[in-house]
Amino acid sequence: MDFGFFRSFRGFFCAALTFAVSSGAFAQAPLQGGVLVLPNKSTDLTKWEVKKTPSISGGGGASKARVWGVFDVAFATKPEWIDEMQITYSVMLFKKDADKAKGEKQFHFFRTTVDYADVAQGKEHRAGAVLLPAALLRWGVPMGFAAQFTVDGEEVCEPYHKEAGMLEKAPTWWNNDNVIAGPLTEQHEGYLLDRAKSPFALVDPDSYEISRSGSGN
């Protein structure tokens, strides 16, 4: 895997996202009843990181720790309580060295939806999803990430998203069947997990929203 590209893309990703937040690029669309998800200007709304498996025992990490894709979202909410909220996470990987002669695809799409309960009004919420190490090893590096917030079946803000390369020319790629289900893309299930169902659940747990039992696909 080309980790030099991985790190370079992460730097580009965060810098571009910081500009988007400061310039007010993310729209705010309240639902009836006053439910609203707001950008949190003190932190990046969305970021992904490459991290090694955390040590649960508190001792030294494994000599061959696996590498995970960690995708976080920071956000603020109102009113006082949101009973139930869903976040749908979408990730696109790009495999630069795909062997097209053998039918390998260059694009690989992953999605999961996680349910959160009793979200209190606040400015410092965090939630996230984690991509299994095998996905990164087999299918390349992240080219796109999107997070959609839904309450009572309606999206409560513009999706938070970032993309690079050819995905920059595909508006709303995460909802575009020509992109995520087209001839150049392979879809995979079971690789993108609710953070609470990964080893990262025990890393700074009080900073993250608690998902409902059984949620996450």
C-alpha cells in the first residue's frame, strides 16, 4: 500500500475541509420542529486517519499492528434532545494498481448506517466509523468520504463530504448509482463498522456518541 500517498491525501483532505468550514460551505437545513445539525467550527467536521490497532491491555502494541481507516465526524445539535438520529457513512477506496485484465475494479465502495439515541443539545458531539484493515490492504486508499445525518427519515443538513481525483467530478457521488454501482465500482458489505464495534470503542469513549445496540451494518 502507498502510505506516502495516504498521508499526503490526509493533509490535503483536512486543509480543504478547514477552508470549507471557515467559508461557510456547509448549508444548514432545519426540519419541522426545529431539529438542526450545525457545523462545529472549532474542529474539523470530517476527517479520516490511518491508525494502528490500539492496545487494549495498556501494554505495548503488537509488533505487526494492523492498519485501520478511522473516519470521524464532529457536529453540534439542537433542540434540547434528539430522540433518535441516524448517520450514514460512505467511503470510496481507489486501487491504483488494479489489474484490469483480470477484471479487478479500481473503485471500491463501502457504506454503513448507525443509529444514535438521546442526542443532547451541544456543540461538541463526535461519532465515527472504522474500515477494516483487510479493506485497505486489498482495495487501496480512501478517495472519498461522506456522512449523512437523518432524523425521522429526513436529512437535517447537507452531507459532510470530501473527495479527490475523479470523484471531484461526480457531484453527490455517495448517492449516484452511476458511481457507486457502475461498471468501474465494486461494492462491499461488512467492512465499514460502527466505531463502537471496533477496537477503537475503548479509545476516548466519552468523547463519542453512544450508538444503539444492534445498530451499524
